[in-house]
Amino acid sequence: MDSVFVAMDLIRIPLHYEEPSEVLCSRCFCALERHQLDIELPSRIVGSCESCKAWYLIDVEEGLMVLLPDEQDLRGA
């Protein structure tokens, strides 16, 4: 198994669990589509940008997100 190290910056977002609001992509500033993948973890959401195809892991309770690595990052390019 190979290892790849990728720096991931924490991005603060104005999002509250009780009042979900629009979350914007940090690359192109388009609204993210939000996906709830696990009903047992309602505060953990994956966001995807239809415009630039970026993916984010969003922590709704903390109001934080990180841009997930893309194919170039995984290949070490």
C-alpha cells in the first residue's frame, strides 16, 4: 500500500445544524449540492460542486469543511 500526504485546509462556513443555509465552493463560489450519506451521522455531510466537480467533507455542528483530494492529489501529481 502506498501513502499520499495531502494538506487539507479547514474552511469555516456559516452553517448551523438547526438552520441549513447555502454552502459555497471555495474554488468557484457556486452553491454545493449536499449529500447525507449516513443517517446515523446527520452532522457529517459530503458536498459536491456541479460546476468545478470539487468534493467537500462538511461538519455541520462545527461549521467547518475541508476540500477533499482529487485524482491529481491521489496520484501525487
